[in-house]
Amino acid sequence: MKRIIKPEMVCLLVIAIFIPNLFGEILAQGNRWRRQNDRGNRYEGRIEIPVGRPDLELLSFVGFSEPFKQDVTLKVRFFLPGHSGDIFVQGRELREQKQYWMESKPARWETGAWNEFGPWPTRDVLSREGVCSWNLGVVIRPRKQILNGGEIVPAFVYHSTLPQSVRKYTIYLRPNATLKKVTCSLSRIVNNQSVELKTWPVVGEKVAGEPFPVEFEVRGIPEGPMWLHIEGTFKNRTGGPIREYRFYHKPEIHKP
């Protein structure tokens, strides 16, 4: 007697075979890329690993970024509040031109203190590939990434000078579909309660695949945890992406 296999069972069988193989291939590519682009304290080079396109992708979050034109040695200063130090520093292009990627290796970061990632010489990859400072994004976040928001750490990228205090933060995002409207709100966290400081619109449509900045002044805001809420509305369909980021605001920058 012949046994008929239902179509849905065939689909499940194909998925069971194909998906683990796909993940295994991506993992192998990632390991191979790291071996080929090992630069001591970081992995850095042009990346060929398939990358997903979330509806609103975080590309950069900085409190300061010093421009550069020639070969310099970059350093990334950041303050870690009193939680897990299992974070990594990520560098990438805002507009993808060279498929550039940098990620720091696991390190022992000190919580409740200022830390610094470096050296990050531009001559190794950035200068060679022609990645300009205006197109370089930096993100610091936990290794267990959350696509829809979560904890991020402000980065202060420099090679020569650092400001004494933070004037503003800049976050770069990229939508996978055009947004007709983006609204932001900034709040302080006081005694586990959210206290809204301001709400503002980001002017203009945000075109699919194009990065856009959100800047907000923080002068006069006292030290402490903060919450940034970003909400977009799709142009050609209902709904839109929502992101909620938590970060710790340290007004004074302690230099090394």
C-alpha cells in the first residue's frame, strides 16, 4: 500500500533540511571572514556575509565624531553604567558603498566607568577603501542584539581632541520602506518612571534604503538613564516601525 505524503509535510521536511544548512553556511562564512580580517583587537574589512534588512535599522549612535581626512588612529570613548560589560563596538558605512564592516573583539570593559576602544588605524582598511569620516557610523551595544531597540551606549569617536561635555547625540537609522512621517520623544528615567522631556517630528519623508539622522540636544540635562522613542509611519501601507532605545547620559566626558 502506497503512503501519500501531504504537501505540508513535504514543506516541513524541506525546511528541516534547508534551514540548518543555511544557518551553518552563514556561520561558516562569518568565521572565515573573521579569520581573514583579524586585526588584533578587532575584525575589519569588506564583508560578504548576507545581512538582513529590518524595517528600521540602527546604523550609528554617537555623542561626538571627530572628522578625519588623512591617516589617523581612531579611538572610541564610552561610559558603561553599572550593568553587564558584554558589549561590542561596531563600525560600518551609513551609505553602503564598499561593504565595510568593523567589530571589536570581546574585551574586559569596566562597568561604572569610562572605557576606550582602540587603536583603530584608518590606514588598515578605511583609507585604503576610501571610506570617509562623514560616512562612518559607530554603534556600541550588547552582543545579544535586539533588532527592535534595547540598550545602546553613546560613542565618542576621536583621534586628536575630545570635547569636555556632551552637547547633543546623533542617531542614524535606515528604513526598508519609505516613511512619510517620523516622530521622536526623549525621556529621563527617574525612580523607574519615565519623565518626558520633549517630543519632536523629523522633517521630511525618509526614503527607503537611505540613512537619516535624528539629532537631539542634551545640554542642561542631568546625568542618568534616558529613553528614546522613535515611531515611523509607512508611506505606501499601514503601520510603521517603532523603536525604543535606552542609554545612559553622562554629561561630562572624562578624558584618558
